[in-house]
Amino acid sequence: MTALSEFSSIQDLSLALRDRRVNAVELATDALRAARSYTDSHVFLHIDDELTLAQAREADQALTAGTAGPLTGIPIAHKDLFVTRGWRTTASSKMLAHYTSPFDATVVDHLRTAGTVSLGKLSCDEFAMGSGNENSAFGPVHNPWDPERVPGGSSGGSAAAVAAHLVMAATGTDTGGSVRQPAALCGVSGIKPTYGTVSRYGIIAYASSLDQAGPLARNARDLVPMLDAMSGFDSNDSTSLEACDGEPNAAGRIQADFAAAQSRFAAAGARPLQGLRIGVPREFFNEGLAACVGDAIESALKTFESLGATRVDISLPRTRLSIPAYYVIAPAEASSNLSRYDGVRYGHRAEHYSDLIDMTSRSRTEGFGDEVRRRILVGTYVLSHGYYDAYYLQAQRVRRMIVDDFQRALSAECDVIMGPVTPDVARRIGDNRQDPIADWLADIYTLGVSLAGLPGMSIPCGFGGPSGQLPIGLQIVGRYFDEGHLLAIADRYQQVTDWHQRIPGHA
Ligand code: GLN
């Protein structure tokens, strides 16, 4: 339990801050102490009391002056993939171990303007490549529900920090599942919005056609102001959207859509979700799915039915192909994005070398970890002359077919899609060390959504595993720009369940 455990939600804490029952500087001081006491779990990578307290002092001024917004004074932290002035930005890599950015990522800037207080930077898989947060150069993150297990990845530090009540919310990025998967394995809520909603400017690039940032928090309602503050058109990102379905991509859109959906649900009375068609893809319930996860999803679907929704059996026939397609496209883009780390301009440079080529080669070999090197090799291979058509182009064609599968289902058969996020509960740290491909296969339920650029979220829906105390996530996927609607659906579920209120050690 931490000082933040006293507050059930961002809204609850925000009220206390505005009523001046709580002061932002004292809150930040307590939160910094809790974050420091947690260092064995490698959740936080960089903490700087002075930087945090300066933000908290500003928050207190706004709160006293009556100019505070819903996020003023709220303690958050950023995945170490977002560049920040002041705090170092390492992407959990030795390559960037000493790097400090001269500017803030757009997301960091937006959340700062909204008045949040940043506690610092959170661990992740190196360059966001991974599903267990074990690929960090600075030690594996431990899952607050069981320290012998992974928190999921790549935003594992973000999910662990929210689950352990070290912050009220955190930023994450999702290229193939990295917000949804750790949210699921740590029992918190997380959303990846439609590709292009949140600016990628200042997010260390992994696979640019897939990278998208999103928030993690204790419940769906807390995600609303966070995602709203993070979103918005940004001329610094060429794939940033100016409009979302006719609405300007600007702060307030998510909140407005969320509120509109809430009032529709309220008007429907005892069966608030009447008319909502939930597509359940049969390919998600195969032999690879652990029984405890399948059971938890099944009972969540029953809860949605009791709220008035109907269940539709759907098919996403290319689900299996999302793994090879993603693991060609993402490494291809990564090999190109990571070519900038050459030891010349910034990042690690080898101490001893014979010539320029040797310097670059040694710097990259020393600076990158195993998984990153593996991806660069795969990516360079699939893009090389003679193989480009066979692998990269073919993967792009498959991507198109995967998009078509989702489009067909979401236009004709259902309004949202629900299913598992992960095939099982969190695995033990070290379990897949000899078999990295096992982790790739466990991405089966999240990759398609990323390849299609659709919004997807994860909310807690049960517990399982050997102890019966490991969180399980429910995935909810919507149409493009349906973030507000998805959040309202998740919020409706959280009004009648309490999975999201469980605390590690007190399940
Ligand atoms: N596990 C996937 C990968 O390693 C997804 C990671 C992510 O979304 N950043 O590529």
C-alpha cells in the first residue's frame, strides 16, 4: 500500500487536491519515497526529486489559484521510450545509457501542460522489443502480483507502477500489444488508440507504421482524461491525424465521445448495453488458450450479456498469419529505424576500434542486447535484395488481408470484438530464455489489431494461474476512432465488477 492507495481513482484524488485536503508536493514526496523503495523490482529507471517537486509546486499553485484541470497534481510516470528533458531517456538500452534529450516528446509535453506531475521514467523492453520486460539492459521488472513472474512487455514498468500504486497512471507504447499485454498481466486497464491519434514525435522509434502510444491506469474511467491529454494532431509527426471521423483530433474528443456513450447507456435503463453486438472470434479460443483465461473471458462475456449486449460468433481467419506478418514487418522497420545508432552522433561508442566500419560494428554489438540484434538481423535479411518480394512484400499483402478480416467483421457483423489478450497468465522470469520465439507466439491475440491500426484495450476480468492470484485481461477492440465508446463500455463493466479494484497482496 502507498499514499496513492487511499484514492480509488484519478477523479477521487483530483477532488481531494482541489478541495486542498491533499497537497501536490506532499503527495509527490510520498510517491517518490515509494518509487525509491521499489528499486529492487527495476520498475523505475530514472528518478529526480528536484524535477518532480518543481512540477508539484506548480501544480499546487494552479490548485490554489483555481486554474487546475482534471489532471493537475496527479502523479504519473513515462515509459522510458518517450524522450524527456531533464530525465535521461535510455529505451532500456545500453546504447542510450547516458542519453538526455534536448526536447520533450509531444505526449510528455501535453501531459505536462495538463498539470500532471511526473515521477520519472519507467523500465521497458529494450527499444520496446519484447513481451516480458526481461529484455531491459537494466534488469528484469518484477510483477507486483508475484515477484518471480514477468509483468508483461514491453511497457512492463508502466503496468507494474500502476498495479503497485506507485503512480495513478503511466504512459506506454503499443507496437504489437505492449500496452494491452502488460495491462492484462498486471491487472490494470490500458488502451491503444487508433493509429495516428497520438503523436509519435519524441517516441523512440521501433516500427513506425505500428507504433502508437496509450495510457495505463487502474480503471477505464481514469484512461479518459489521460488519453484525451495525450491525443491531438501534431505537425511534427507525418502520420498524425488532423481529424478522427470528421471530428478534429484534439483534446476533448475522447471525453465527449465517452460522455455521449454514457448517456446513451443511461437512457437504456436496466439493460444499458442493449443493441451492442459483441463479436467473439472463434480463432481466439484454440488449444493454445489456458483454461483459466478461457473461463474468465467466458464469464466476462456473460456479464456483458446480462447488461444487454448480444454475442455474435465471428471469424478472423488470418489470425494465425498475424505472427509471421508482424515478425517480418516490425523487424524490417526496426532495422531501418535503428540504423541511426552508429556510434557517431549519439549513443554508445566502442572504446577500441581499428577504423570507421569497425567502430560502428563494435559500438552496435556492444550497445544492443540479444533480442534487438536478432530483430535487426531478421529485418535486414527480409529487406535485402532478392528477398524483399518474398518476405517483406508478401507480409504487407498478408497485412492487408488481416485488415480486411477486421473490417468485414466490424462493419457487417458486430460493433466491438472481445477476447483474450494473452494465452496464459504471467510466466516466470527466465522461462523463455532458451526459446525467444515462444514469446513471439504469445502475441497472437494482440498483433492483428496493431497491424490493422484499430483501437484496442485491456481490462482486468479475473484471476488464475497456480495460485489463482494472477490477473487475466479481457481485450476489447473497436472500429477506428471508437476509443470513447470502448472506454464507456469498459467503464460499464467496471461498475458491476471489482477485478480492477484488487490490490497485489490483497487479491
Ligand atoms: N511483443 C511484441 C514485440 O516484441 C510487441 C512489442 C510492442 O508492442 N512494443 O514486438
